[in-house]
Amino acid sequence: MRFLNFILIAASVLALNSCRKGVTIFGYDTVAKVGRNTLSTAEVVSAVPKGLTGSDSLSYVDSYVNKWVIRQLKLQEAELIFSQSEADIDRMVEDYRQSLLIRKIEQYYLDKDVEFQIGNADIENYYNSHKNEFRLTSPVVKGYVVTFPDKYRRRDWLLQMMRSGKPAKFEEFEQVCMKNNFRLIKYDEWVDYAEFLANLPLPRTSSHDKLLSERGVQQIHYNSAYYCFAVTDMLKAGEPMPLFMAQDKIVRILTKRRHGEIIKLNEQRIVQNAEQNGLIKIYRDSL
């Protein structure tokens, strides 16, 4: 495109003068033309980002002009092919315009509802009333995993503390782990079973659901270390999920419900006002 260097010169001058209107480059007001549509020099120059110079500026202008030409050619081809569907296209454009306006007015209604808040009681009440709708698709567990070297000579004593079931003994067990820098991971809250298993040297491609059926402390010897673990509580797939796992979904449900109520109330308001002002007339006899 033989006008590009001229355009870049003009762009540099305009950047210095902070003015991009009324551009004519060596007598050329037009950079490109496709059918009856033209791309003006001023439009191209104004599109060049400030501070862009040299080869970067040349590449940008070249891309801009090429995209404009291709866009015009596509539009002309579309008009030729779909000329008989022009009425349908106009209807689609109008439908889109109306839908956009309706979405904007509905968002306006929602933005005015600043007092709406979802409290913990609302979430809990919905959960208790719809518990069957929130089912686990995979097990969740509580428990712990401890890893220590197989050279540790007091392993049996450590396991005895873990199996005692007494809070005081478990606290002593935690202190021993801390003192010896044993890796101890506790899950006092519900966690996906897969996340729990990720702490154990088990193949990821196999199912390990059988471990859930065994109670008490279990151990695996691998790579000069013992992995001792216990599942202290479990919920199976298909059981109601804990409240905290359903909370985000419940908030979305309650928010959507409230939005529907707000929009409905405003629809009733505008219909009532229009009826009072005589703006609505339905010719039911013609239906």
C-alpha cells in the first residue's frame, strides 16, 4: 500500500501538534476504497496509538488498513448473498437492540436494591429445606496423615498414641511429631477423599475406596518411610453434602430468586402506572 509511509509521516507530525483532524497527505484524503465505501487518511492516522514509531507503526497501519478492506469485502458479500433476507436481518438487529435495553433496565432495577443481603440464616434454612438437592458425587473425609522415617525406633509407641482415641494422648502425639519434625497433616474439616489420598504413596490410576471401609490407624511403608493415617469420619457419594460445600450454590439460587422478585415487582409497577395514565389499551375483541 503506497500511502503508508506518507501516513506515518503525518502521524508523527500530528503527534507533535496534538491534532489529528482534517488530515491530507500529499493530496491524498483517502487511503483505501472498497465499492462506495472509503477509508480516510484522517481515520487511519487517528487510529495509530500515540508513541508508536518506526516499523511498529508501519505494521500497525498496514494491519489496520488490511482489516478494514477485508471487513468491507465481507459486508459486501453478505449483502449480496443475503439481500433477500434483509428484512429478517433488520428484525434481528431490532430484537437485539430491544433485548439490550431490557437487560439494562432490569440491571437498573437490581442496582437500586442495595439493601438486599443473604445472611447465614437464609442459607441454612434453604439448605435444611432442600438437603436432598445437594448430594455428594464423591466421598469426603476427615482424618490425618503422619510421615516419619522407618528408622524411628519408637514407631509402636507412636502408633499406640494414635490409636488410643484419647484427646490427651493425641495432643502428646502431635507434640512428638512437632519435636521430631514429622510431617503431620490434619483434616478437621471435610475434604475430598482424593485430596486426602494425595498425601499417600498410592497409584493415582487405581481406586482406593476399600481403605474407607477400614477403621483405625493404617500404615504404608514406602521409600524408607512410614505413612500412617486414619479416616476419623466419612460421607459417601450420594449422601447430603456438608452445608459449607453447598453454600456458594445456595447463594446463587437465592440471589437469582431475589432478582426475579425485583424484576417482577418493577414490571407490576410500570404496568400499574401505565394503566392509571391510560397508556395501555388491549383490544381483546381482536384476539
